Amino acid sequence: MKLTPTSDIWMDGKFVAWDEAQVHVLTPSLHYGWGVYEGIRAYPTARGTAVFRLRDHLRRLHDSARVYLMDPGHSVDELTGASVELLRRTGLGAGYLRPLVYLDYGTMGVAPRLDSARVAIAAWPWGSYLGEKAEQEGCRLAVSSWQRNGVHSVPPLAKATGAYVNSALAKVAAVRAGYDDALMLTPGGHVAEASAANVFAVRDGVLFTPPVSDNILPGITRDTVITLARELGHEVREQSLTRSELYVADEAFLTGTAAEIVPVASVDDRPVGAGGCGPVTRRLREAFGDVVHGRTDTHDDWLTYV
Ligand code: PPE
């Protein structure tokens, strides 16, 4: 996915031209992966551009920073204002926001100085994360030989930059083997999640998704889908799943900010249900589309209008 530059990037309270948003090559965040970030989407609505669950994402950014002992130095309110202002300046009607908390250059060694946190927010247009074909016809997943980061190694609930070498190893291997994405397991063999998205299975109208204790990032889209599914009358169970339970599901789908809701066509070459997008997944995608585009006011509190 090639980046499309926009006009400005917000850095520590100032707007900087895209090409001038530089950091020193010796920042410890680059060397040791000590940084945290978020991914947030903005959508066009009848009332202008709206950012979806902005405060929830920025709160998670603060939570992730706390796990990594960094103080972003800007409150959730300040970062909300900066995000909105950035979208105004860049003129993006829809797109992706990427806040990043990282360490300033100045020390080296694996115990970096943690009181030098810097914050940047960039925004750019971002289309389909897994590709148009996967979005329409479903993605092909393969269980990865790489285990998902665990609570004893790299805490899965914090969105740390360095943690993504784990996701990247799995995703690169899956793509090289001809799949769209990797399905990562816990050391105990439970399904955790895809490389950058949570996973759901549907059987007899009931939704199943792995619990936070199975090494997932507790996704905001996951939470959105749980809420919408219950409103549509579905039972939702957060419980451990094995890969075989996905093989025999009626439907399965992935959720994430970048990915949105993507049907799963197959897992390890076993077609899930009838393949393609099943009826429950379709209904949830419609409900999600209505909410993010402000076509319903039931969840207007999830939208921050630019
Ligand atoms: N698990 C992981 C590991 C993950 O990275 C994401 C989001 C999710 C679950 C879903 O979380 P949420 O976006 O709150 O529903 N991945 C982000 C980054 C992708 C990327 O850097 O590439 C995203 O979707 O923005």
C-alpha cells in the first residue's frame, strides 16, 4: 500500500510540511521499537467529514503509552483538537489518521530515556486494506507458524510499534505463501487474531470472538461490531476458539480500523460456509456502514465532526 502524501503533519503542537516531518535516525524508537501508535478512520457524512470513535482511539493511545511508561504530554482533548485541525488543513474528506508517540533522540541502549516522548499525527487517504477482491469475495487466511505475542513477552493490549514485527513476520509469510493474511494462535493453540485485525466466527446466528485473555488487541471495531450485533438481536460470546471451530463456522469475518469488516472466504484452504460474504456478515457491514457514514443517529456519539 503506497502512501499518498498530504499537506501537513502535526508534530508536538505544530503543523509541519509533509516532507519536513523528520526524526533523527538515532531515535531509540527506531532501534528498539519503543513507541505506540493508533489507526483511526474518517468518513464522509451528510454533515461533512466525521472521525469514527476518535476519543476511544486516543484513549487507547494514552493507555498504550502508559504501558510503555511514556507521557504523551498532550491530553486526549488536545489530541482530539489536533486531529480535527489536521483533517481541516489537509482537506481530506475521508482517510486514515496515524497518531504516534515515540522517543526523542539523545540516548542509546535498551533502557532509553522515557521522559522525551514526542507525538506526531499524520493523515492520508487509505482505501481497502486487504484489497478490493478480499473485501467483496472474502479473504483467504492461513494459520501462521508464528505465535501471537503474549502477555509474558510483548503485551498484546498495547499498540506498540515494536510489537508489529510479530504481525509483520506472520503477514509477510502468509502473503508469500499466496494468502491474504495470517491467523495467529496463542501458545495454547487458541485463535488470537489476524496480523492487524480481530476475528469473529458465526454459527447458528451466534457470534463468537476470542476474549482479551487470548492475546488480542481489544479492537475498537471489535467492540463496535459486538454492540451492533447485539442490537440486531444476535447473541455474542467472547470465548476461546480453536482453528477447527473456524473451519466449521457458517461465516467468519475480520474487524479492524484499516480492514473495517472483511469476510473470511477460507481458513487453511477450507472454505468457510458457502465462501464469500455470508448474510450475518453482510448485515453487520451494512449496519457498520450506516454508523460510520452518519446515516443513523443511534450512535452519533461515536462520530466527531470535522
Ligand atoms: N489487532 C491488531 C493486531 C491490530 O493491529 C488491529 C488494528 C486490530 C486488532 C483491530 O483494532 P481496531 O482498529 O481498534 O478495531 N490495526 C491497525 C493498524 C494496521 C496497520 O498498521 O497496518 C488498524 O487497523 O488501523
